[in-house]
Amino acid sequence: MLEKLKQEVYEANMQLPKLDLVTFTWGNVSGIDREKGLFVIKPSGVDYDKLKPEDMVVVNLKGEVVEGEMNPSSDTPTHTVLYNEFPEIGGIVHTHSPWAVSFAAAEIDVPALSTTHADTFYGDVPVTPALTKEEIEGGYEENTGKVIVKTFKERKIDPEAVPAVLVSQHGPFAWGKTPDKAVYNAKVLEVASEIDYHALQMTRRNIEVPQYLLDKHYYRKHGKNAYYGQENAKSKEHAARK
Amino acid sequence: MLEKLKQEVYEANMQLPKLDLVTFTWGNVSGIDREKGLFVIKPSGVDYDKLKPEDMVVVNLKGEVVEGEMNPSSDTPTHTVLYNEFPEIGGIVHTHSPWAVSFAAAEIDVPALSTTHADTFYGDVPVTPALTKEEIEGGYEENTGKVIVKTFKERKIDPEAVPAVLVSQHGPFAWGKTPDKAVYNAKVLEVASEIDYHALQMTRRNIEVPQYLLDKHYYRKHGKNAYYGQENAKSKEHAARK
Amino acid sequence: MLEKLKQEVYEANMQLPKLDLVTFTWGNVSGIDREKGLFVIKPSGVDYDKLKPEDMVVVNLKGEVVEGEMNPSSDTPTHTVLYNEFPEIGGIVHTHSPWAVSFAAAEIDVPALSTTHADTFYGDVPVTPALTKEEIEGGYEENTGKVIVKTFKERKIDPEAVPAVLVSQHGPFAWGKTPDKAVYNAKVLEVASEIDYHALQMTRRNIEVPQYLLDKHYYRKHGKNAYYGQENAKSKEHAARK
Amino acid sequence: MLEKLKQEVYEANMQLPKLDLVTFTWGNVSGIDREKGLFVIKPSGVDYDKLKPEDMVVVNLKGEVVEGEMNPSSDTPTHTVLYNEFPEIGGIVHTHSPWAVSFAAAEIDVPALSTTHADTFYGDVPVTPALTKEEIEGGYEENTGKVIVKTFKERKIDPEAVPAVLVSQHGPFAWGKTPDKAVYNAKVLEVASEIDYHALQMTRRNIEVPQYLLDKHYYRKHGKNAYYGQENAKSKEHAARK
């Protein structure tokens, strides 16, 4: 069942240690088949060097295991909420990458301070409010998903334009059109956090990039006028125009 | 004698360079056979790339060498005290991993600022008081063990729930049910220290995680209601419930 | 066409991941044949582990693609301006290396605080002013080149003596006699930024190196009296004199 | 000539990239044959991956090249002064390792804040005063050696007990009984600098280790009562005593 998606999710999971985004087993990637309404996720607590494509667990959009011998990631309910609430996303990743976790621990948004950030995130990556005692004690992982969704709604942030979040005192979740794109976004968040930490220590001025620089860099890589890379229709034109 | 334990202790020692926890020979792991009352420890000052399982030294709970050609780790008396005073532990590790040593040098507890910490340590990892002149000049390594034990008693910290300590101006010791678990805990301490350093530099607010978040994350992975990983009875139930 | 230069530019591009200067595809190197008035540049958005010498794109000094199946780097117009305005340079590199980007995000020059810097850069590496809304919205990459040139002219900095710049809120460009030298200079900038960050956090005193130390170190490695390395005529003399 | 020493010096040089102590060619190791009054040093500016044992250059204690096709390290006159003035040392190393250089740039001693430092350095590692204009413009490398020697004399520091120094605004030199020990000491200095930087950022209290902890750790590893490792006579006794 969903062999191709399992392979894809497996490969995206294996990118995490390669990109220095995980210690031990502290990360998980999932990917969804929107037509079937099923998603595939890493099993809980399995070492990356022992992980196999067939270990991936199939889960439906109620969060119930549909296929798989192993227990799915303990964060499965968070993924379930996000797939239900963010219908345009195809993959989700959670890590404890240390730069992003530092911002989550300090409860500070990762601000848009440079084009490295703006190329991927159309604005600050938000930190959620802390979960309440009640949200933590009952249905914790599901409520983690809900507080993410609430944060994006209340702050009027488009989850396609800013495909990542920091859960307060916990760590980053990122997503994208595919599991591979989600992992890419998680890495960008880690690098942007590292850059921001050092920039913020050096200066206390308001150093957010202006809106027009955010527009320029984000739309160089996204949308119908994108011209970065080999797939974008405008690339040739851009090269020729200059 | 104790061939299986020697192999286990050897492998745990070899994890130290792999996990970036040691420079040169600055680390040692031991493991105990509680029935026989004997523990096995790395020889003193031997390079990791020359270390062999048969080099491990066997020591009794008085700290006397029972078997082995080589001198045991100079920290053997510290291990002896900890095995005697913390009867539930099965393995001990000492390193000079730089993030944890920075907190030891600054004489600051590693505070519980995020779930990365709470997943393993049920509260702050304490730093001991400095040893006195007398404690250092006579029986230094034994007194290092004693000050660790005293710190846990006086601050009413359960060494099973917080399986690590910083010795003031020196560095971390960690322990666990097995040598392998002890090394795992030493790595978590290093990562938690790195995260905490950066979070503390960014914010001066009280950012300790609340008790209920500490409870949630610690007991997701520990005790009879744990549901993280493949071994815990509650895992399936957790997955199904969601 | 230009097979030797393509190979050289390819090899210089492949140095970027090896020297830890790029994440994903965020970097590009070009090299110029001054006689033919053509330069060779990395294609846009291609992974380093899939890059081949024959993928390099040939561009003329108007910025028009002369040969190549792929789209050239989206930063091609910046390279074009620099080759036109800095006639003595033979190679250019752009990266998002995180220490240098931190200074660009904070809009702080990388100051000449040590001989590591002075060996390569004859003075502070400047950060450009921020581009205006108009400069960003029309001909952004070309204007990036223009603001670099303007910065060097207005601050009376010789681009041969200080072969690198930080574009405000964006990141570093470096150049040199050859593509290989440009990459070397980009790495020096990254290391100097790392050193400077830590030195600046420890002290707030004016710690710029004096002019005579800058002279000594820069001219040990550059110009007719250089005596570092195996190629400089003065090396033997220096060794003998001592 | 001196084939064994050349091999030893070559191997010590090759440790530098392995221990992450050099970028490009920015480091050099030498070793001396005290009976013959000749030392062997890395050639200037040669890449580590192209270096061969036979490339090593033989120099006498006047700093004159006695054998070797290549130019010796441009820092040869510094090594010459140190060998003449510190008769007990057998090897010298110079690097631009970034943590130590940060302290040199900030002109701050690397203080003895932890046992990691005290195990190797019997007190703070001093930074020299800045060289004067005259010292830099005439015989710079020789004067670098002289300012090191003067620093140790004026501050009454024993170069055997504190086998390293930071040259102001430049970087570290370290030494030892052998070239291999010199490199070891250079690595300890780098790690101690990293630890100290973070400890100093976290606390502004006087956190120097007390004299008796310095004594304990330094003499655990040095002198007739040393008991660390396999070679020290007291090791067995220490193990037995406990």
C-alpha cells in the first residue's frame, strides 16, 4: 500500500541526519496521498540507521493506523491536525534542531532578517503561545497541532507562504508540497535561526528586511513570476533580459 | 571474566568520539554487574582508536582492581562512590564535552528550558558546590563522587529522574540503567546545554518549562504510562486513541 | 567553447560544499576569459552533487547567454556588472555562508581585527547600503552589482586590496584573479567573520589592527615584496636573512 | 638528514587538519634535534594534502636553511627565537585556530576556568602586548618570538608549565617536549578557549579555578606524582589506594 509514498517519506526521513537536523531519533517526516486521504509516517523511536521504507506506518485523517506493524511517531496526532487544517500541504517534518529550538525555548519568533530567510519564508516564522495545563494534560499532541493552526489564523499568516512554526518551549515543525520540500524548509529554518541569533547579538536595531526586499526574494523563487532554478518559465527571460 | 559486559562497556566508550563528546582521551564509561558487585571501566589515557574490549579493567565496589593489565581510569574512585550510593544505576560516563563544561565553569545549573531537556531530565541538571581545599588535596576523585551524592541528597533530586550532574569547574557525569543509556544521557545533556546557552543569551525572562510540561514530556518516555517508541505498552493505545 | 575555463569554474564551484560555504544550492562561482570577453557561470539551482563541467553556462559582458542548455545563475547580472567595473578580477563567488550573512543582516562591516583578516583583506570588508525600493523592484541583481561598485568608489576602497563585500541584508560576494582565488577569499571572509563575532562579543574596545600591522601582513602575501609561500621571490631571501 | 625527525614533524603537521586546527595552509609545526642544534619545519604555504615528509626544511639555530629545496615557513624566525630562549622545548606549533584567535583579537588571556584547562596549563594562557610599529616593520617574525619570551619573563610564567601563548591580534603558538605534544597543547588551548568564551558570556563573576584545584589537576598529569594514563608510576598505586 502506498509503496511509492513510503519510499519518498523514507528518503525524506533519511535526509534529517544527513542535514544535521536530528540527534538520535528526535525527528519525523510524513507525507500524504490527498486522493486516498491517507498519510505515511516514520515509526516512533526507530534509529535512522535501522530504518527501512517498509517500516513506514499508514494513517488515515482521523489519526487511526491503517497499515503497519510498528507504532507510528508519537507526534502523529499533530501531523493529523495539520493535514486536516492545511489542505494544501503534502509533507510535514518535526525536529529538535538546536538553533530553532533555542528560539522556541526563548519564545521568540525567527525574524526575517536576511534574504536567506526571505527566499523561503514570506515573513517571520512565528512561535506559538505556550500550551495551557489543560491542553498539555489531555490530548497533548493533538492540541499541539491545534495551537499551531490557531497561531496562523490569529496572526493571519498563510501556511503556504510561511511553511514552518516554532512550538513554544518545544521546537520546530515545517511543511511543504512534498515531504522533501518540508525537510528543505526545516533546514532553511535552522540556518536562518543560526544567522538571526548572531545578528541579534550584534545589534539591537530594528533590522527586519523591508517588505519590498521580502517580496523580491520570495517571488524570485515562488509563484508565476519566479525565475530561480531550471523549472521556472521566467528563468530564460530573466537571463536574456539582463 | 565479564566478557559480555566488557564488550558492552567498550562499545559505549566508542560511542563517545562518534557522538562528538570527547577530545583526545578525555572521557570514560563504566558498567556494573550488580549480582557480582563488579564493574568494568576504560583504562586511563588510552586513545579511542587503539582501545580494545579486552583492555577494560574490572574493579570491585571497594574500588580495587580485580582483573586487567592496565591502570583503570583515574576517575575510578568517583565511579565507585556513585555505584555504591546510587544502587539503581548500571552505567556511568564522564566527559569534557564543551557545552556542558561551559555551564560547569560558570557554575550554573543547566535549566529545563525545553522539551528536549524534559524528555530525559525531570528538572534542572544541578551543578555541585565547589570542592574544598581539603576535599581536593586528599582523595580528590572519591570526594568528587561524594559531592555529587551530597548535592542530590540536599537538593532532594532523584538520580534516576535526573541522571546527570555538572561537577563545579570540572564537567559532566551522567548515568543510566546501562552504559549505553548513560552515554545517551550525556549526549542529551550536551545538546540541552547548547540550546540553553543560546536561549539564555537571547532572553533574560524566567523561561523554565512549567511543571505540567515537564511531567508530560518526561512521562511520555518514562514509567508505566510511557508511549514513545516501540517497547512501551501504551504506544499502540496512544496511536489508536488519536 | 572555453572547455578549460568551464573545468576551472566547475572545480571552484565544487570547493564551496567542501569548504562548508553553501547549504543546498545557495552559491555560485564564475570565471572570465578577458581576451574573449566571455564568462562562465554555474547554472541556477542545480545541486552540487549533480553538477558537471559541461553544465556551465557561457555569458557575454552584456549579460547575454552565448552557450549552454541551462539557465545561468539568477545572480548573473551582478557578476556582469562586477566584471565590467572591476577589470582586474578573473573570478567571482557568491554564497550565503552563515557567519558573513550574520554581519550582512546586522549591517556591520567585518572589521580588520586580526592578522587572519589582514593576510587577505587590506582593511575592513564593507557592507553596502541597503538597496532602495526602486533598485530592488527593477533590475535587482544588476543594481546589486551597482551598489557594490558604488560602495567601493565612495569609500575609496580598492577592490583588488579588499576582494569581498557584504550586500546589506543579503550576503557576501568575493572575487579574485581566478575563480579559485575568489573561493579562497570567500572562505577567509567566513573565518574572519567568525573570529570577529566572538572578539566583538568579548570586548567593546577599539580593537582594529593598526595600519602598520595591516601593512606587514598584507604585504607578506601580496605584491613585489611578498615572502610567504613558494612562488614569491623574496621567500628565500627572507629565510636566509633571519 | 634527520629522516626520523622529518617524519615526526610531518606527522605532527598532518594532525592539524585532522584536529580542525587549520584552514588552508595557516599553520606550521617544527621539531628540534637538540644534540645537533638543528630543527625541522614545514615549508611555507604548502597544502596539507600535498605535503610529504621529504618536503620538511632543516634550519639551524641562527635561522639559516641547512637543507631543503623549499622555503621554510615564514614564521621560522619565531621558532628560532623560541628554541634558543626556551631550551627545554622540543616542538613548536603555530595556527590560526578560530577560538584562540578570537581571544588574541580581543587581547584577553585565556583564563584557567576549568579542569580541562588545568590538566594542561598551569595557569592562564597569556596574551602578549601588541608589537610596536618598529618591531613590526623590522624583523617582524623574530620580534614576535622576542615579545613571547619577554611576556613569559615579565609575568614570571614558566614556559614548561604554560606551554602556549596568544600573540596579540595574531594568534596562538604552542610548544611541548615533542612536536606531537606541541600539537596536543594547541588543541587543548582551542577547546579551553571555546569553553571559556561561553562561560564568560554567561557569568561576569570571578570564576578562575582556585590554586589547589589547579595544583591537583596539573599534577595529576605532570611531574613525579602524576597518576593519569599508563606510563605514570603512581597510576597503579592510585588505583589500588582507592
